[in-house]
Amino acid sequence: AAAAPMISAVQKLVLYETRARYFLVGSNPAETKYRVLKIDRTEPKDLVIIDDKHVYTQQEVRELLGRLDLGNRTKIGQKGSSGLSRAVSAFGIVGFVRFLEGYYIVLITKRRKMADIGGHAIYKIEDTNMIYIPNDSVRITHPDEARYLRIFQNVDLSSNFYFSYSYDLSHSLQYNLTVLRMPLETLKTETTQTRQESFDIFEDEGLSTQGGSGVFGICSKPYEKYVWNGKLLEAVKNIVHRDWLLYIIHGFCGQSKLLIYGRPIYVTLIARRSSKFAGTRFLKRGANCEGDVANEVETEQILYDASVMSFSAGSYSSYVQVRGSVPLYWSQDISTMMPKPPITLDQADPFAHVAALHFDQMFQRFGSPIIILNLVKEREKRKHERILSEELVAAVTYLNQFLPPEHAIIYIPWDMAKYTKSKLCNVLDRLNVIAESVVKKTGFFVNRPDSYCSILRPDEKWNELGGYVVSTGRLQTGVLRTNCVDCLDRTNTAQFMVGKCALAYQLYSLGLIDKPNLQFDTDAVRLFEELYEDHGDTLSLQYGGSQLVHRVKTYRKIAPWTQHSKDIMQTLSRYYSNAFSDADRQDSINLFLGVFKPTEGKPHLWELPTDFYLHHKNTLSLSQTRRSYTYWWTTGVLKHLPLPFDEVTCAENRRKLTVKKFHKYEEEIDIHNEFFRPYELSSFDETFCLAMTNSTRDFMPKNVGIDPSPFTVRKPDETGKSVLANKSNREETVLQRKTAASAPPPPSEEAVSSSSEDDSGTDKEDEGAVSQRSTPVKVTDTGDNTKITENVVQSTKDVYGVNLSDVPSEDDLAIYARFVQLGQSQHKQDKSSQQSCSKHQLDRVINLIPISSFSQDNIYEVQPPRADRKSIEIFHAHIQAGKGNMQPLGKDDFLMYREYIRNRYL
């Protein structure tokens, strides 16, 4: 028996309404299994939901809806007025929310496929619909309801919110695959426990006949810190079946295809933004009393060979790193209207209480070593950023006293701004040295053991690699935590350099390059750099209100002079956003995440002078338990280091899993069925893997005779994009691609709309054929076209280094004719001598007769096989049936048909 992730069986939803109830009908993509939720509309303020936990067939659902329609008509037998109307079609529930009146339901009405990890699709929310549940007749209106609704909808769910029906996005790939590799004995005990506690009457139906060949379906509890709709689902979490619960993350998700001589390697970048202490740039700084820091984002780069899809058989690798504000109590006062407000430390924390809570969380999730890369300025005329460095050094020094030396927190200070201004040293070279040492300490995750060639030809760097080696591959232990003041521009470049270094090791571990090194200006690094730029821009827009100001090219000092004016515009945009729109965005984030709950008789959200008390729980109530100043970690965490406590097989972690046994080909665990959708008509134009950014199409030079390897260094003017488009066009493309991260999709994408649908329940949607970053390059004027043909069509002298003459000479033709004659006579001679020996070997298959005297050659003559009489009769019957002349059915045929009907329908 094996283990596989469970796939949610509710992926298409239709909301039907009557005067007294809403009926939410959810089905799997094939529309063979259905579940129904009943939502009461007669309660003005309470949420009453009934889930009967029953799995319906399509026929049963149609009958149910038909009965509901008949029963709710105003006059019996009246056909004109329908008692049940279809309100909206959707792809998932974001959650339920209440302000001062009744509850609203938030539904996902448009989605777009953004990435694919081992067949598990990751979707971006493109549009949502918010529906008020109580009926108008029982509605108790409140004057401030509309304002709260406007604030809530200010969180744009169509920008960078992601979900998956089968892959847990709140956890890393290492966690998700480690869970699937749990010892089977533990899973068996787990299934017996869930069976006893289970309330689902269909939990283990029909498995007794299966014997031991079932598959364990595993569903893990999401990591709450990175889930953004946890509070919205709280009201229904314990009432409804788990298939209804769809957890969404906020941040970034991008995927590109790296083609290595045709072999598809998918490079994916997923950024998870923390929902704890979330907010905008100057309003959220430092940490709260629970150790959650501002602008905390976990970035994971996943690499996998897309030619093999399953988690059990495929090759997967990932590397995780974190960014986040300095974990101290500090803030900046924006009322001064200065571009750089002074940094103030709000509370003295001599025992580094907040930092202790923060690093304790990191030990549990990532293991050790935890490496801090601090990029803030060390030397300043007026002490500004240095305040944070001094405090952080003191906190880390204090905490390290009590840790075992081998698990101590590693602190690396590096003033990136000073090195950038210096003309003598290259910033990225220095960063590369730091990146190498970091990746060596933490290692990375790969789910296959070292290849034989790396054992035969060991690489020096590979042998020094850290992490944790297990029989099935390697685990990443520990994590790099990068910070500057904002954790935007400098941090993104540093993370890119560490990611580039890790990418080289990942490619090496999958046997794709011969040394764990990657050069700049190769197609692979250009593709990765573009992913990281999009990632940095998106995160910067979410926290700072503008795109990145300093990019990788800025630090490489190869940015064009026009970039400086753009940098100034981004700085002004960031300043404007911080001064005027951040407060409104902060209010809406507080309301969306449930940090503030509107209550009758209490001050409204817009009346609060500050949200400090909402984020710091210890200001409203004293905690009963006080943590030790010396043993500042959670018990049991140190015992398992360097492994992270969250990935260790123990009773506490097993409680976070739901395990259920399935038949081998059941839909809930069949990822092949989920990915290929054999019941749907597929169009190549709309297939995601063909539309995504591709290293060969988008980055490789279009000249003939160029080395197609993505690891070859190209000249700066030799990229695929520069050949295809002129300068202004290219800039337009980049602009389009950058804004695609936060802008709505092109209008050509179909999606489910509530107005133009029939009642059949089959919803069509374009699942985002266009990748987030694969913006088509337009060639505008005819002048460009002539340039392209000049570049593409080259002379044979340029390509092969020799000119082909027009007509071969007579001597050459005579030699060629003699060569052909010799070959023909050779074949005749071989036919007779070698025919006899091969006859008895290849008798039952197509006869392949070797016609060369050299045993190494594979030149064969082919003879068709002889068919026996019965086969010929069957074939003739088949031809006759096509013409309409059917053979009479025998007894065996009737028995076979009866068996088929019994299995299929009874």
C-alpha cells in the first residue's frame, strides 16, 4: 500500500436559492459525485448550515432539485414561476463573514491556473462574488453596514490569492512529501482511529473486499500562519465535510519551463505571506507580542522533472528561505511626512522575549541552523538603521547563551548599501560567497538519492553540503532569514543570489548539470531572474505600494540609463502610497483577517486612533503563563534538531493528519484522472503547459546554429526577446509582464458568470491558458520582420564553416554510385545466410531479418506477421459490423453483457 494526497471532491459549485434557503451544490470535475449544503435564510443574524454528509449521484441531485423546485412554487402546478432559481456558479468557498447585520458568503467565481506541481494544479483567484444570506423580509438594516462592506471589499481577492484542491499550499514541498513517506504502520493505526471518531457514513465503504491493496489518502491540517481565510471559515470548520473547506494563501506564485534539450523541467516560485501581524509598510514594523513579524514571507523554489508526474516516482527538489522585519518592538512615525521617518524602539526587551518567540517558531518549522543575513546599514552619519543592528546583535547573543553550540543562531551582518556605492568591489560576487556558505549549511530538499555519477565523480562542493541525508534523498534543515529595513529591494536581490546558488545544486542533484555552478547571462538564470523580479515586484506592491526600486540589474550595474528615471517614479509612487492610501489598506486587512470584529455598542474600526491593541494581545489581558527567560524554546523542539519538529513522526504531528483508505483507482487519490481529465475535450491552445513561459521560446536566441543548452552563456544582445522585438516593444512587454502580477486577466478569458448559464450544471471555463508571465511579444512594424528573417536565415558558411558547391564533380558521382552498388550486393548475400537462424527466434512477432554482416548494425528487413484463421474471422466480423451486418450474439456475449450491466449500474 502507498500514500497519496487527497483531492477535494468539491470543485464546481452552483448556488440555488429559494425564499427560505440557499442550496449550495458541489460536485467533482467529472460531475459524478455531489454534496449539498443547506443554508438557512430566515435567521437575521445567525449562520445556520446543514451538511448531511451524503454523497449524491447526478440523478439523485436532479431529483432533489426538481422536488425543491416543485415544493417552493407559490401556486401548485404553476409553471411560469420557478420555486428554485440558480443564483451563481463558483469554484470554491472563500468563507462566511458578518459585520453588524447578517452573514455574507464569499464565493470564487473565476480562477486561472498558475502552476502545476506533479499534476496538482495551483489556481489564482480572478474574481469573487459576495452574497448576503438572510432574506430581505427578515433583514435588520444598520447604517454602518455598507461602510464595513466597502472596507472588506478593499482587500482585492483577485490580486495574488492562490488555492489548490489537492496540494497543501501552506506547507513546503518537503513537509508534504515527508508526510506521504510516513511508515505504513503509523498510517494503519491512524485509519483505525479516524474510523472510530468519524462522522462520515461513507468513510470506509467497500474496502473490506479490497484486501491490502488500498491506498492511504492523506490530508494534512494547514499551517495557520500562511492561511488568509482561516477566520472566514471558522464558523463552519467543524460543521461541514472537509471537501468544502478551501484554504487560500496570499503572496506570489509563478512557474516557467526550463527545456534542457527537450526535457521539461518546471521551475516554480511560491511566496507565502504571513497572515499574522500583516499590513502595510510604515504601519507594520518589527514584531508583535507573539513573535510574529511584519512583512514575513516564506519563499520556496521548487524544481521538478515534468516528464514523470507522480509524487512517488518523479524527481522533486525544493529550497526554502524567509524574509521578515527585524524581530524587535520598533516603529516609524509617519506623521512627520519625511521620506525616511526616524526609527524608534518602542519597548525595552532586555531578555529578548519577542525574538525568542519568533526564533522558537522558526526552529519548529525549519529546524537548525537558523541563519540571519542582516543587510541594514552599519555606518551612517546620523544613527538611523544601525539602531536595529545593535539591538538584534544583543538579542541573538543573549538567546545563543542557552542553546547548544551546534544549534546556535548564526548572525551575518553585511552592509549592502556601502558595498553598492563602492567602485572597487562587485556586490553580487560578495553575495555569491555568502550564498554558497548558507546553502552548504542548510542543504536543500530532494526526493531521490545521489546519482551514481556523482558518487563516481564526486564534486568538492557537493561533499561539503549540509542538510540531512536519508535513504530516499536529502532534507533541508534550517533556513536563511534575510532582512533589511523594509525587506523589499536589498532583500529580494540577496534572496535571488541564494536562490541561484541553490538552483545550481538542485539541477546537479537531478543529474541535469555536471557541476553545481550557474553562470549569469545563461537562459536558465535569465528565466530564474525574471521569476524573482516578478516575485519581488508583487511582494513590494503588497507591502510598500510600488514595484521594486532596485533590481538585480541595478546591483550588477548593467541597468540602462532610462532605469534611473523609473526608479525615481517608483520611489515617488511608494511615498504617495505610504502617505495617503496605506491607512485604508491596513483597515481592510484588519477586517478581512478578523483582527477587528465589528460589535454593536463598541467603537467602529474607523474611530480607532491606532490598531496597536488589536495586534498586541498582551495589552488587553495578562497571560497566565510566563515563559522562561533561559529555556526559551518549546519543549521537545531541541530533542529532534537539526530536524524540524513539525516533520518528525510523533503523536502530536499525527493528530494534524486525516488518513483514509481508498481503492487504488478512486477519484479522491487518482492524480492522473485529476490532471488529464479524460472526460473533457482538451484543446492544445488552452493547455497550460504549452502557454507557460518557456526557456527555448522566450529566452534562447533565434539564430540558427546556436547551442540550445540553457546553461550556455549568451552575449547581452543575444536573448530570444532582443531578437524578436525592438527596444520600445521589449519595454512594453516587460511592463505588461510586471503589471500582470497584480492586474486582472485579459478580457478574452472566459469564466463562469451567473447570467449566461443553462441549468445543466456543466460549467465551462478557460482555466487560464495564458500564464501570469507569458505575455505574447508583438512585432509591430514591417521593418522588424525583415530584420528577423535576416537573423534567422544564415548562409551554410556561417553555420557549418564550409560552402556547399552547386554540382558534385563526375569523380564524386562515380564513387557514390559504386558505394551504392556495393551496398546492394552486400544485402542480397546476407539475406540468404542469416534468414534461417532468426526464423525460430522471432516467429510469433513481426519478422525482423538482419541484412548487415556487422552485428552492431541494426538494419533489418521487415515481413508482416501471419494471422491465424480465428483472427481473420474476428477482423472480417469487425468490418461487416461497420457496414451494418451484425453477427448473431452467442451465449458468452450475453453473459459478458449481463456482468457489465451488473457492475456498472446495480
